[in-house]
Amino acid sequence: MVQHSVAAPLGVLRGDTSKGVALSTTVTYTPIPEDAKHLFLKPRNFSTAVVARVLINPYLTVLKTADALATAPTDYSSAAQDGSTSTDVVLSSLGTAAQSDYLYVGSLIPFGGVNIDVDAANGTASVITVKYRKSDDTWADITATDGTASGGASMAVDGSVTWTAPSDWKKASLIAAGDTNLQSPLLGTEMFWTRWEFSGGLDSSTTLNAMLAISKETLYFELVSGDTFEMAIERPYHAVIQAVADAGTANLIINYATDPGGYF
């Protein structure tokens, strides 16, 4: 019998989904609960698949402003990554950059995009431009591909906004970038920021269930059927499980544990 042990005391244990997350050749994104301190993965039920491919992606800071950060932005970070459909990122009537409306999305490490689950879809024509903070201290177009667009409207369908992480992406605070004079720990934290701008105002009822980081890496960590992978979770570096089967289908059993005294 194969036995596994964890070299750490554990608190409360729980799973993610019954019998595991279904894997195929389409990438899945699973948010890690905020209070989880340990992660356990085991792929099984392989059909044609040879390996399950896994990446662990960082936590995103998601801020919305309607006045170019003249006043404190709305922080949707938790709502974007809590795995709940009862909390939303509210983009209702978000306007254009000319109207001082922006969505800032950042992380402590570079990332390759954002997977988006749309709740209430935008139906108004609007093209997204994602900019990044460049090493020359300017905002430059990151050349994003918008998988949420339909009929000329961004944020219309579930999908991913993706890009190739630039080599000249600068880690900076929004204060140092000159985007705000507000003094707060969040705005003063150095991150790899993106600034999302829309060419037209979004519908008055545009909401998102989730915004989850996509890894910039293309070489996955690979697990064969029955492998058990265990790791300690350190926020904000570990927030999303990105997984896919190399072929066919499989299931990925996902379990979590807290530290002693912690709970979900």
C-alpha cells in the first residue's frame, strides 16, 4: 500500500468538487480558497490522457475607478477569486479612458492573462485595450487577445484575455507610476500592473463572476495517473490551479487543509 504523509500539522480538511475537476484538452481554472494553507492534487480516471498538466497561478488585485484614482477605487480582488457566484465584479456602466474609467489588474509576479466568467453580459460595442507599465515609465499596449468579445462587445461571453508577458514589464506601484496621489498600502504596493481601457461604455448591468490569473508559463508541471502532489500554499503567489489533460479526459482530485486553528 502506498502511503503519503505531510510534514506539517493540519487543521480543517475539505475537498473542491466531488470526484474531482473534470479535465480535457481545454484548460480549467480553479480558485484556491483564501484560508487554505496546504494543497493536495491527484489525477485519476485517465481516458487516452497520458499526463495531467498543472500550473499554480498568483493572486490578482482587481481595482475599478471611475475618476482615474482621484478617490479610492473599488477593490474587487476577493469577489473576483472567491469561487462564489453570489459575489460579482461589477463593471456596470464602466466608461472609457477619456471618462477617467479604468480597471487595474495587477499581481506580485508577471502573469499571462485573466480567465473571465461572465455573469451578466455586456452587449454594447466596446473594444478592450490592456496596457502594462513599461520599463521606460510609460503605459504601453500589451497586445491582448480578447476571448470575451462577441459581436464587437467585450465582456460578452466567458473567455480569457491573454497576452505574452513583456520582458520590459516594470514592477511599480500606482503611486510611483503617477496614476494617483492617494496614499494607501494597496496603491503603494509594487506590482506588475495592467490597466484595462474600453473604447465604449459597458452596459448598465455588466457583471463578472470571476477573474482568475493565467500563468505566463507554457511548460506545465506534469502528473501521471495516481501521482500525489502536495504543497504549502503561500498567498499571494498561490491562488489558482490551472490544469489540462494532454489528450482525452481525466479527473483531478483537489483537496485543501488549513493550519491548526484555521477554518474555511
